[in-house]
Amino acid sequence: MKKKIVILGATGTVGSKISSILLNEGHHVILIARHTEKIEEYRSLGAEIIAGDITDVETLTNTFKGADSAFVLLPDNVQAENTRDYQRQVTSNLIEAIEQSGIKYIVNMSSVGSHMHEGNGMMAGTGEQEVRLNQLKDVNVLHIRSAYFMENFLRTIGLVKKMGFNGTVADGDHAIPMVATQDVAKITAMHLANLDFNGKSVHAVMGPRDYTYREFTNIIGKAIGNPELPYVQVPADQAKQAFLSNGFTEDFADNLIGMGTAIRTGFMNYQKRDDSTTTPTTAEDFVNEVYFPAYSKQ
């Protein structure tokens, strides 16, 4: 049976893929975006597109009414002077819209590591959002705890090309689960369409296995013809200056860096890996199918 499904964040790496999957399956998909011109391509596939954003409770409420399920998330705001306050306000908006609309099935984009509410930088906000959504009465909520996106490596293509190395603030030799967003999207779309969850629950999506940043960089190097491509752990103060120069607020930059530098504490390795949490796309698959084409275009 075809469902009426609302998608927030349709311009993002996960939301866009969820939208495509559900539209191709013939569902009535409603996309909410501030910049609707970025998702016009979905209209030809049958999507209903509504202008609005996470701050527009009235639009969210009206769109959620009558829907079978909705995909929600906690979008970044690089201009937030107080990241946690911003995150709390977003969660409050979502809760108000969910309660007023009467929608019964919510799939929430969370993250591996959101079992902790401090010491994990940005993820403290997703952890708090999980807790608050779990307080909703008579609403089924499923939290997708995704591993580190392989797509994050696309952000450092410029560094690889200009400086001849790959780098982030994270320790290069601590293995963590990494996942391709196409796998996250497939699992999320399945839950949104099947309504196969009750109460409050978590589905971790952890990729095929754990990788270190150095190992992933080595896979990239082989693909681009530079098998000796090094991984460099960038000092936090240097990374912060780079973020600030790109227009990020100091608080947002601190939260990003806090997440990266805390990875070695193990918070990203909390979830159990089993058949339900392991997904098929390997680092080699991702680099060959996504990274290398993007690298070649820049």
C-alpha cells in the first residue's frame, strides 16, 4: 500500500536519497525545504514540494497532518551563536508540530554516539533530541543512529588536491564504523514506508566494518593514483581557524572539533555490530563509485 510520507532535509545527502527511493516506489512524498529550487527535480517524479523550514511550526504541523510517517532531523546551523540552544529550539519545534498534527510514525535521523549527552561535541544535541522525542505519547519513534558518513571525505578533496594529504582533527589510527549514505537512505526509506516499528526504538546503521581514517585515506590514494597519500591529524587550533574563516561561529566550530577529537574515547563504537546494523557498501565501493568521480570533477 502506498503511503503519504513527509521528508525534511530533502536537499541533504540522506534526505535526497530517501526522497528518490520513495518516489520511485510510488509513494506520495511531500518535501519541505527553505530553498525549493534545489529540489525541483523531484516534482517531475511526483513529489509535492512545500516552502518552509524547521522554524516554521505552522507549516510543519499542517504538512504532518494526515501523513502516515515523517522523516525528521537536526540540521546544522553554522551561524548559531549557541549551538545547543539552537538544537533545543529545533527539537521543540518538531515536538510541537508532531503533537498538534496527530502523526503517529516518526523516523528521526540521529547518529552513532548519541547515547552520550556530553563529551561528543555536536552529537550531544542529537542525543538530547532522542530523549525528548521519546517523551512523545502515542507516537512511534525510530531513531536511525548512523555511523560516520563516508561522504564526509568529499569535503577534504580540495585539501588532497592542493596539499597532497588528507586530514581532519580525528585520530588517524582509531577505527570507527563508517557508512555510505545510500545505505542509510535505503534502511530509512524502508521504515518510513513499512511502518514496521512500535514505541520508541533505535536502528543503528554502521556500514560494512570499522575503518581508521588512515586506512580510508589509503584506499582513496590508490584510487587517485597516489598510493602513498598520507593522513595528517590536523591540530584543533588550526582546524578552528579554518572553520572561522569559512564563516562558522566559534561555538559551532568548537562543537565540530569536539566531536572529531573525542572519537578516540570510543563513543562512536558503542553500538553493537550484527546483521541488522551492518550494511553492504564498502570503502572501496564508495571511493570508486562516488569519491573518484567527484575528485575528477574538481
